[in-house]
Amino acid sequence: MSVSLHAPSGAPLSRRLAGTTSSPVRDILEVAARPEVISLAGGLPAPETFDVDGLRAAFAEVLSGPDAVRALQYSTTEGDPALRARLADVLRTGGLAAEPGEILVTTGSQQALGLVAAALLNPGDPILVEDPTYLAALQAFGLSGARCVAIPSDAEGPDPDALVRVAHASGARIAYLIPTFQNPTGRTLGAERRAALADAAAAAGLWLVEDDPYSALRLEGAPVELLAAQPAARERTIVVQTLSKVLSPGLRIGYLRAPEALYGALAVAKQAADLHTSTVAQLAAERWLARHDVVAHMRGLAAHYRPRRDALLAGLAEHLPPGSTFTRPQGGLFVWVTLPDGFDAEAVLPRAVERGVAFVPGRHFFAGEYVPGTLRVSFATASPTELLEGAARLGAAIAG
């Protein structure tokens, strides 16, 4: 269902784009947008969680106050100082003693991954990734010409000893990890595994990219500190976060925290990409953060998503074929399903769409050899009733 990019005769399409495909999730979401289809495919935050009134007031305050002209003007590449200070405070809640001068505001967290690729990866360079992992990260790193190399894992996540072995064997200098409510699996690494991975990365001389878009969406259990908060990781880890899942993806406000050794290169890459993130959006985001209790807002998000997760898990338990397994995430937006041997999720997808339900086959998330019977489902945007019905339709499609 993805779209390959081919240059018309004589058009100067770069080698980077030749053969590149669009995101399969984007293509599946086009199908999922049909009114008769229950979408378990996308990871879009539920629109009913958007604070429309609060954001309207924040934009009005910015555009009617002394900062109105500044909000409409060019700004600094690094980001608005007041917003950077508030985002550093957010990172501190994850156990990382971040400073405003370490924060780079980006146009969504996806741009942050593109900046990492542009600043730190050469064509042909290896980058270590979990398998499976976030498909748009694979796309961003692949577009730079880098090679994504899978890290062997066990039941608790990426194996620290394997991380060192693969780093030495491949010559990789960077590893990309999603430690909390991972996309696509929903898995969260425990504190001991985080400490072991931090030590292993230091032993292997690896820089780490900790992608953390979902930790604010904790539905149960105690928070776990950022991987970057580990003493062995602090000065070798880029942390990527976003306001998209907490506040609004339309704001396009992401941010990264980088150690001093990497910050300058990432800022130059940002300057070359788009000069700076929208000034008015940054100032409005800062005003919203100043006027609201973010912790209380996150509790409200948890209250919204928890019954949806529970409904999807109950539906999967009832309707998947015997021998199926699925993750039970403590937060985030995703559940990872593994069907019994002999099933192929890509073959199931057309039948599922015919029955009025959409999901994402697991193949798109693997850097190494994929498992045909895997698929990602999301409880983000459907109601509990729809999720129960969607699981029933999915089970019927799998049964054929």
C-alpha cells in the first residue's frame, strides 16, 4: 500500500529518494478514514483530549499582548528561551537535570530524528536499533543513507551484552532506543535494564538517542526515570520529546536535549532545515504550559485512555486465535500482537479492511528479519465500544 517515488524522465531525483517509499501508516490511514472502518492503525492522539479553549486563550494572549510582533517575526534557531526553560523543567521530572541551554526546539519530534541523521550519520554508517522499532525512525535514518542494524533482545528488551557485540562488529557509533511505552510494542524497560544499557553503551563508545514521546501517557504503575538520567548515559545521550501527544500535534512542537559535544552540530542542522520552529506556536505553547498544571493534565489523559486500552485488551483476549500473544502496556498508545505460526499479518490486512477494521502489519517495523505474524494495534482514537467491535472484526478476518 506504500507509494514508491520515481522520477519522471529527466527529473533530477536524488539517489537518497530513489526507491524510497511513503509511510505505510499514512497509506493505511487513508483507508482507515472511511466511516465504516474502525481504525486500530494510527497513533494519533484522541482529538477530544485537545484543550481547544486553553490553546485558543494562549494564542490570544500572545497575539494581543506585548509579544505580538515578536510572535510574528523570525526567531532564534535554538528556540524561545522561556519555552526552553519550561521544557527543561519537563525533562527534570524524568530524573534528568537538564538546563535550558541544552534544549533545542524542533518542528515536531520527527524533525529531531532527521536532525540526528543529518548531523551525525554519513551514507553507509550503521545505527543500532531495537527490532521492531518506530517505522518513521527507520525511514529518517534510511533517507540519510544510514544502515539500521538490529540489536538482539530478550524478554526485558535490548540485550546489553549484545549491544556491545553488535556495536563492535558493525562499527556503529549511535544507538536509537525507545525505552518507555515503545512504538510499536508498548514495552517499557525496567530500571536495571536501563542502567545495564547505559553501562554497555559507555563500554562500546556509543552515543544514544532516547526517543521519549509516550512517557507522559502513563496509565498505571510507577514512573521510570529516563535512560539519560543514568550516570553513564547523561553525557552521551540525546533525549527527544514532544508536545504532540500531550497537547496537540498540530502545534508541531518537539524538542531535544543534547550533551554539549553534540548540541552545536544539531543546531546547525536545524538552521539549515528550517531556520527555526514557528515563533507564534512556541510562544503559545509556553503560555499554555505557564497557565496549566501539566501533571493534572496528564492524569486527565490517563483517565481518557485507560478504559480504551482495557477494552482493546479484553477484545483481543476474546477474539484472537488460540496461541496468539499480545503485550499489555502500562501506557502509551500501542499493543503488539503475535499470531501463531503460519499466519501472515499482511495477508490478513485486506480481509480486515473488508470487514471494517484496520491495523499496521508488523513487517514495517523491523530492521532485520521480520516475523510475519506480527501486527500493531492502537487504542488511541476509537471508543471502548468501537475497540471491542474492532477486535471482533480483527479476529474474524484472521480466521478467514
